[in-house]
Amino acid sequence: MNDIIKLAWRNLWRNRRRTLITATSIFFAIFIAIVMRSFQLGTYGHMIKQSIESFSGYLQIQQPEYYNDPNINHSFEYTENLENEINNIDNVQATVPRIESFALASNGTQSKGIMLIGISPEKELQLSNPKHKLIHYRFTPEAVDQLSKSDQLPDNIKKNIEKFKNYSYSTTARIELDLQLSKEEIKKYLDIITKATAFKSNYLTEEDNGVLLSDRLSRYLKAAVGDTVVLLGQGYHGVSAAGIYPVRGIVSIPSPDLDNKLIYMTLKEANIFLGMQGNITSLAINLKDPDKMDETQQKIQDVIGSKNYVVKNWEELIPVIKQQIEGDNVSGQIMLGILYAIVFFGIFGTVLMMVAERKREFGMLVAIGMRRSKLAWILAIEMTLLGFIGAASGMLASVPVILFGYYHPIQLGGDMAKMLEDMGWDPVMPMEWFSSYFYKQGIIIVVMVALACWFPVRSILKLNTIKALRN
């Protein structure tokens, strides 16, 4: 067997150019396929993490009628015993109680219908984490005008600042990226920019009687930190709900729809405002291992029973995201299929050329006593080695790209970032960690090589020695 492998290896390099061209085509095919698939799956993971882990949770406990008719009359009693029972299940990472309702918010002459969410400020840090989204810098027209007239800033930075008028930021990192500041410019000018755009926002405490406003809503209502907003609505079982609440902070919500209408208040204050009598509308649950979601959902349902509670997963709660992922996944697989089809015919053409060029050689070897099966084995091993060289090099080359993309996701800026933010996503392109998608590409190449070998191997097994020698 070793002799056959050595002979196959030497045969490969008899025509170096052909071998290198074929191996290179396989290399680029598998490299592009792995990197593209990693970006695609990484985007799905980021989409799920942002929409699911950061807002709805993988699972939610609700009152059975709430799913079809989501109003506060279909709420359920929230107790520590219920929370402890769920937290004792292995795969449960966090449980976050919420009250979700609607009201009319008003400040001065401005009024708007809003979505009201009552939260436990400490527990909510494990899910949507509004504290992380607090605005600390706002490029108001006044601040932009002040910076544009400043003698301390160069003209290129002033022009960039004009583009981001009315933008709000939670961190300086995003400002640096949008304004395209170099390391030297960050040292010289970032302090000047942040001092002019500084914006004070505070988070809620468990006993707080204030509220957090989403960024676009605060601008519409013309409400700043320290102002008060009036809330009017309908509470539990039709009671009147009215109250005046101080604004503690402004939060930037990635989804434009929510950013236009969201107000957070504490669970305690929401209970008083809506007269909920200690009830909540949902208990959001995050998981340690999302792959075990269905199993955990069944465990929770078994623990809490099915009479007063029902457990919904994110696919039921937000089916649109699942449909988007499935649709995009199919289109990505079609693109990979086209890429592999092109490479397959390249490999197949190489094999046919190899057999045609060496037909006389094969005939002579059979004539002097070599078995056709052994000759077919040599050709199959040649192609296997060729496929291995291309696939292994392509997989190895993709490793540093995936590692870098996973630990340092691509941060988009400018118009592209704005477009993604308008769609409700953070302007980030992460890559997926190594999983089955990485190894599947190598398996696909092996299958392609095996299929490409079938015809030439079959032709060797049926080789007519006389006709081969006359070529």
C-alpha cells in the first residue's frame, strides 16, 4: 500500500502546473466557503443574541390567553417560589419578570402613544440591560454648531461631525468609529468632542419612581433628564391609570420602532400605576445552552403545570426572525452550491485530461501485467491526495481569519451602519466559532473528489489494452 501511495504522489508532480492549478481552485473554494459560512452563521447568532437574549429571552412564561390577546388582564401572579422553581432547572441562566402595557405619554404640548415596560432594574441587566444603552453623548444641533466653530478641530473632523447631527451615543468607541478618528486624533480631539456633546443619564433603582425614555421618543416629547412626563392609560380590569414621573435617563434602543415609543419604569411603580396587584405579564428566561431550548421548555412546563401557565419559545414569540434566518440560509446554501459546482467540474475536467494524456501509459502498464484494479487505485489515490492538499490548505488558511473575526468583529461605520441601525441591528459583522460548518466543507470536497474519480476509474477498469496502445 505504501508503494502505491508513493507512486501516486510522484505521479501528481509529473505535471506540477496542472496539480497546482487544481489544488489552488479547491483551496479558494473551501476557503471562501468556510469564511462566507462563518460570516453568515455569525450574523444569525448575533441577530438571535440581539433580539432574543437582549430582549424577549429564549423562553417566556405567560398566562395561557396572553399570547393571542396580549393585555394586562391576562397576567399571572409572580412569586419567589415560582422564580426559584424555574431557576433550579439546570439550563436556566436568568429569569426576568416584566409588565408590558401601553399608555399615552405627554410633556408640555407633545403627546404620543407609548409602550410601557415595567422591569426589575437589577434583574433586567441580565436581559435587555438598559443601563448599557444609556446615552452619555448627544450631537445636538447646538453641540454640532459649537464644534463646527471651534478653532481646535481640523476641517475634516468638522465635516464628519456635521454628518452625525442628532445622533446619540452610549460609548466613545462608537464616536471614534463614526468620525473615523485615527489614534493620534483620538488623543488630541476626543476630549473636546465629548465635553461639547456630554449628556447626563442615570439608571433606575429598585425603589425608583422615575422612568427611562427611549432616545427618539425623548426628542419627540422634548423631554430631557430632570423633566417630568405625564402617563395616562387603562389599568388592570379597566381601572384608570395616571401618573407624573420624572425622567431619570435616556436609552438608545437599536430597533427604530421601539426607540420611537419605549418607556421603562420599575416593576413596583408599574404595579402601582396599572393596579396590577403583584401580577406580571411575562417571565422572560435566558438559557445557558440555547441548543437545549426544546428540552428546557418541556422541563419548565412540567414544573409549573399547564393550567395557569404556558411556556413559549422565541420561535413562537418572534416567528419573523426565524423566517428571515431560514430564507437567508437557503440563499447562502444555493450560492455555496454554485461555487462547489464550478469547482467540481474543474476537478472533473482535470481528471479527464489526466486520463486522456496517460491512456497509452495505462495500456502499457496493463500489457506488462499490472492489474486494472491496482491502476484504478493509484488514480483514485492521486485525486484523493490532490483534494486533500487543496482542502487542508484552505481549511488551515481560514483558521486565523475566523479567529480574528470572532474576537474582533468588523465594526461598520457611516451610511452602512446607519442602514443596519434603521433595520434594528447593531452595525457589527461577527464570525461564528468553529463548529460543524467548518468540517462539513472538507467532507463536501471529499465527496466531490470521489464523484469526479468515478468515471475515470470505471474507464480504467474497462480499458481496452490494444486501443490504448494505439493512441
